[in-house]
Amino acid sequence: MSRQRTILVTGCSSGIGRHCALRLRDAGWRVFATARNDADIEALKGEGLEALRLDYADTPSIHAAFAETMQATGGRLDALFNNGAYGQPGAVEDLTGEVLRAQFEANFFGWHELTRLAVPVMRRQNAEPGWGRGRIVHCSSILGFVPYRWRGAYNASKFALEGLFLTQRMELMDAGIHMSLIEPGPIVSRFTENGLRKFLDNIDIEGSVHAERYAKELARLKASGGVNRFRLGPEAVYAKLEHALNAPRPRAQYPVTLPSRLMARIRGITPQFLMDRLLLGSD
Ligand SMILES: NC(=O)c1ccc[n+]([C@@H]2O[C@H](COP(=O)([O-])OP(=O)(O)OC[C@H]3O[C@@H](n4cnc5c(N)ncnc54)[C@H](OP(=O)(O)O)[C@@H]3O)[C@@H](O)[C@H]2O)c1
């Protein structure tokens, strides 16, 4: 009988993380699912998952969750899915340093911290017989390679992820550890709702030179959208995660949704003035 594989998945209170954690459990993985608050952790336990508290902005919580996972698995981990994040809306000139730093703590530095804990474990076990190649998958975004108005903080954090982890991917090849980035476009989740809260909490909307345009942006954030031609459900991300975890040769980048696949194709071959028109016209 084959050994049960173990995976640590972050940001499982809702959306992509929750969906993927449950699907992985159903596929036979031993899933360590993280969330930030007690109610969400209890709900995940109720789903039969091993649930832990992890907040990327709280470094001790990253170390504690990882240590607990290692204790439960006897120091083994087959895969890590860095997923938990939020999108801070607002024009770049309206972002205080503090707000921008908070975006990077959650979306970038915390991911690096957790990845640094997982890599030595995977390096060790990959050298042992009976253990497969460790896999690390990061949930990036179409906004990890395409700039978008009012999304500077989030764009910057995801561009930074792409730079850091595409480099680390090459550095890990010799060790037999696979690293992949999933790059979704619009996915149905609580992402927009959570972003709206950050917009209201952290941006001086009335006092901004962009106040009028922000009204349009607010309306857009408030309109919750379902699945359509451009926006898919979280199962579309799971399909790519499954490939990144199981394929003999996983890809470096997995664009998900039509907008992301399209942008991945045309960037670099489209003149900037046309890209500007396309991106400014689409918001
Ligand atoms: N939905 C989209 O359109 C879309 C598109 C491209 C990429 N993505 C990426 O997909 C991933 C999952 O987002 P989602 O769409 O599933 O949105 P979501 O429903 O808002 O889920 C985000 C998850 O991240 C968690 N999170 C937020 N801040 C965190 C922190 N500091 N530390 C640890 N976890 C934190 C949230 O926990 P709380 O409930 O406690 O806040 C929640 O569990 C993110 O990396 C996001 O950038 C989403």
C-alpha cells in the first residue's frame, strides 16, 4: 500500500484554500490546513482536516504551525501550498508605508518564512529512499505579471513573489524539489469582499485626488460576481494544483482563467501603448 502524502495549505478559511484543502483530503492526502481565527480553525476540524493557526503577519505563528505539523508527521512534509493572502486596493499615492508593509508581510515575507522552513525538510527527505520529490506551490495571480490600476500594493507583492520564487525554483532543481506558481485571474471567493474591507479601513477615500474614480471602484468591489466566462470557481485552481503536485514534470507557471491565459500569451509581444489601452479600458 502506498504511503499517505502530507501537505500544508494556508489560508483555508474560505475560497481557494478551503476548496483545495477539502479536495486534497478527498484525494487521500493528509492535509494540514491553516486559518487565522478560532472559529475558522474549528470549522476546518469539523471537516476532518488537521487545522492550525497561522498568520503570515505573525512570524511566531508560522514557526508554531510548522513545528506542530512536523511533530504530527515525524518531521516529514511532501508538499506546501502557500495560498493565504489579501489584496489591498488603492492608488499607489494613497498607500501609506505602513499599509504597503502590511501587504508585504502577509503576501510576501510570511510566504518566504514558511518556505524557508519547508525546504530543509524536503531536502533531507528527498535524499531518502521511498520519498518522492518535495513540491512547493505558490498561489500568485495574473496581477503577479500584469499591472492594474488601484492594485499597486497587491501587484507589487505578487510581482515580488514571482521574482523570488521563480529564482528559487531554479536553485532547488538540483535538490529534486519542484516549485510552481499558479496565476489565477478572477476566481469566486471572499477575495473581493476582504479587499473592500481593506480599502475602507486603510485608504482615505474622500480625501484622495481619486475620490471620484474611487466611487466607481467601490461599486465594483461591492458587486459580488458569480462564475462566468472570465471568472471561474476555485476548482479551476485545484486542477492546476493537482498537476503541480502530481505531474512528473510540473510547470513553473500555471495561468488560470481566460484573462490570465490571454495576458500570459500577449505580454512581451504587445507594444506598451496597446497594453495600456487594454488595461485602462478594462477597469
Ligand atoms: N479570488 C481571486 O480572484 C484571486 C485571483 C488571483 C489570485 N488569488 C490568490 O488566491 C489566494 C487565495 O485567495 P482567495 O481568492 O481564496 O480569497 P479569500 O477567500 O479571501 O481567501 C484568502 C485566505 O487568505 C487568508 N489570509 C489573509 N491574510 C492572511 C495572513 N496574513 N496570513 C494567513 N492567511 C491570510 C484569509 O484568511 P481570513 O479569512 O482570516 O482573512 C483566507 O483564508 C490568494 O493568494 C490570492 O492572492 C485570488
